[in-house]
Amino acid sequence: MVCWFNPSVLAKAGVKALLSGTIGKQADRRLLDAVASPQHLFFDLTRDDAGREREELWFDYVADLGDGWDSTYAVALAVSQAELSLKGPTGTTHVTKGGEVLVFGGDEVYPTASVDEYQARTVRPYEAAMRHGRQRPHLFAVPGNHDWYDGLVSFLRLFCQGRESVAWRTHQRRSYFAIKLPRRWWLLGTDIQLESDIDAAQVEFFENVAKQMSDEDRVILCNAEPEWIYQQVKPHAGREFLDNNIAFLEQLVLGKKVSVFLAGDLHHYRRHENEEGRQKIVAGGGGAFMHPTHLPRVDSRPDGYELKESFPKPEVSRRLTWRNLGFLGHNPWFGVLTGILYALLGWGIVADLNATGPSHTFVNVLSGLISNSGSLLLSALLVMGMFGFADGRRGAWWRRVAGILHGCAHVVAALLLTWLASAISGALLGGGETLRRDVASGLLLFAGGFLVGPTLMGVYLLISLNVFGCHPNEAFSALAIPDWKNFLRLKIDRDGQLTVYPVGIRRVPRAWKAGDTVREPEWVADPKDRAATPPELIEEPIVVSQTKAPPTKVGKGRTEHLRASAFVPGGATS
């Protein structure tokens, strides 16, 4: 799993995010791609590769993958099975079929996009899982913010140039797509860039797709982020416009209500449903570290939607947060960083004190901080850094208080360690050999910072999340939990009914052995790993109501009709 609090990972991800955000605001890759790529208005999957009309269709939805091998491969292995028996919470066993279509719902790789990272963390696990010869699914991918960290270059190369692999067949030419499914269903995938808006070319694309729909057609909409949750948990983050993307697509572009919303970005399973039976489902458990489910306000009814199920349960999520007390064990390189910071902050002070004698009080240490400009500057930078790190979702006041208190806690800890290091070195080495005492004090400061700094960070994240509902991403990225994975298996039957099977894996295997034959995946779970659990249903299958909601009024300003072109897999372009 990616170690997010490794200083090198933090630095690289931060630089990538800064560059992609800055460049993305000035040059939108989606507009260039729309000009350069051929226009396939929609992909027609109402017929199979042989041209026969499909009576039913199975497809899989996987989001937030491409992290650790165990987690990503465990999901890929379940997806690759031609037939997967799943036991539900009531004890009923449901037999499902491997999807003919595979949808990646966003963030296909971590920590940042590159050809090498995609190959190692995404392509390789799925190729290993699909080796046994099951028919390769048609793959469509929605880009998330991590896919945008290289300007979408690697994403377009892998998913939008018709490249094929052992694991899948690709067809899309842009970072967004439309698929016509059997029995009057449509699957649409959008690209909102880096928390951006839907660009003009994309609006025109979906307007023309909407002209191919009838009033009875129903839509499944895939977004990279669950706006319906973010507007609840981040009321101060200025993200209201992202939720307007949904309303804009429904009312002014599609002219109809969406029956099912799918999203990732939050690495857990969470389903909301309204009185009409419309579903909003987060299923971001394709391989990335687990996100908490016990955030405040998400159990409310945003726009009439009520929370029906979470995976894992909130009480489990809250309990897992306590693992942050062992922050150092999960992030040893972060301990190296805090050890260096504490040593730099205190070494100048203790060197001045050692020059005056072996015995000192904490008051002497405080006076040394005030008189040592280097240590004073580093202390101020440390407090400012923790202020910048603090979560702003509860408002500016919380960020100021939490950030300053957190920063001051580290400064006080460094000063106490400075006092302790001075006392220990003075007791062991006496009043002579100042250089040796300085070196010993520096080593003691590093060791203390290595142990205390990460522990303070873990305590801060634990209190922030479990008491104030802040820092959910930081608190759980620090833990890098590979378990509690999930994906969706969906079926459209011959009657036009959509059934959603939410698949969960509580504990992914940690040990693997080579498959015995070429008819097996390249790697299978080692039976010796008895703690691993098989895929199972998170909740009983969700049947989406066939009641057609009345179409919403289409706004003005629709573009002139363009000639429709539909791509038929295995056939010709019409």
C-alpha cells in the first residue's frame, strides 16, 4: 500500500497536485482531446460481439483501485470470475456472472499517475487475474483527481487509444463516455477534472446523447466524486457548484431524472435512497486504503435521500480510528522526519546550554528558545505548518484553534525533549567535553522526536476524527488499511429490471500461491491464510424500481442536432 505519510511521497504528490492544478486551470486537456479525438456519440452494447441482441447484461463497477497488490488483486480476482456465488446477510446465496462490461469509476492509480505506476498497480493485477481465459470485458474508465496529476496523459494513453490487454478491451476516445445498454438503459461517465466544472465540449456531447433517448429510457450516471456527500460533510469548502453539475446534467442537458448515481473517491461503500427508489451509491473500494464511514451529517437526508447501508459499519470505522495511536508503526519514515525536526529545533538550544554547564532547568530551555533565533524561527514554521495542515471543514475558527494547538504541542514536546536530552547527557558525560555532550543530546533529540512526533500526530488525528469529524482522509490514509474492499456487480434482465449486487471483502488475502494451470489466475489465495474472507454481499441485492419518473423540463440553449454515431463492439460504426 502507498505510505502517504512518507515524506518523499508527500512531496511528490504535493508537487504533482500543485502543477496539475495550476496548469489545469490554464489549459483544459478535455478541450484539446475533444478536438483531436474522433466523435463516437455512444457505444451500443444492446448487441453482443456476434451481433445478436442481448436479452440481459451483467457489468461490474470498480472505483479507486491501483494501490497495494493484496487489495487491488483481491478485487480483480473476484471481478474476473466467470461465476461468483455470494452469500447475503440473510444467509441467501446469490449466483452472479462476470460482467461483459467493466467500468473503472475514478482514481485508477495511486499515488500519482504515470505509465509505470499504471502498469505496476493497475494493469498487472488485472492481467494476472484474467489469465485463466474468461472473455475479456469491454472497459470504460472515468478519470479521478489522481488520474489528472499528470495532465491525464497516461490515462488517455491507457484507456482512450483503443489499446487492448489480457485483461480488457478499450473503446472510448475521450475521458467521458456514453453507453447504450439493453432494455432502455444508458450508462454515462463524466469528467469533472480536478474539482472543476463540466466543459463546453462535454456538455455538447451529452446534449447530443440525450437526443437519442426516449422519455422511457433510464440513466446510470458515473461521477468521479459523490457530490451528494461532499455537500454535507464539507459545507465550508465552497463545493456547492459540484453538486450543481448533477442538477445541470439532469435538468438542462439530459432532460430527465437519473435513476442510479455511482461514484468513488470515498474508499468505502455507502448507499442513499429516496422515496422514488432512486439510488446514490458510493463504491470506492477497488483497492485504495479504506476511508471512515462514521462522519457526521451523512446520515441526514440530503435532498430526500436517506442512508440505507454502510460498509464497514460506523462503529467498526470508529474503532479502527484508534489504530492511529500506533501511527509510528504504520509510518516509520514520518518518524524520521519528526526526529530531524525536533533535533534541529532543540540542538541549537542545548548547545548553548551545554556551554554553561551540565545542569539546566526547563526555564533555561525556554530562555534558550527565545534567545536562539534559528530555533525560534523553526518553532514558528512548525506551528504555521500545522495550521496549514489543519482541516477546514468545520470553519476557519476550528482550523485556527486546532492547527495552533497541534503545532504548539509539537514545540512543547521538542522543548521537553531538549530539557531531557540536556539532563541525560549532562548526567552521563559531566561538565567536560562539550562536543560529546552536544552530539549525545542531538542523538537523544532525534530518538525522542522519532517516537514522540508521530505519536502526537496520531493522537491529533484520532481526536480530530472521532470527536470533531475532521481529517477523515488523513486519519485513514495514515493507516493504509487494505481490507473492507468492495465493488458493484449489476444486472439488467430481460424485463428491463436493474439489480445491484454490492460485493464486499472484509479481509483481503495477505499470502498468495501460483495458479496450478493456465486455466487458473496467475495467483490464487494461499489456503494457509485463514484470516482472509471470501467475497460476500454487503446487503441484499438492490432492485431499482421500473417506475419511470416524469422527465424534467429541458432548458433552452440546446445545440443543433449532430449526426449520431454509435460504436457497436464486434461490428461496424453507424
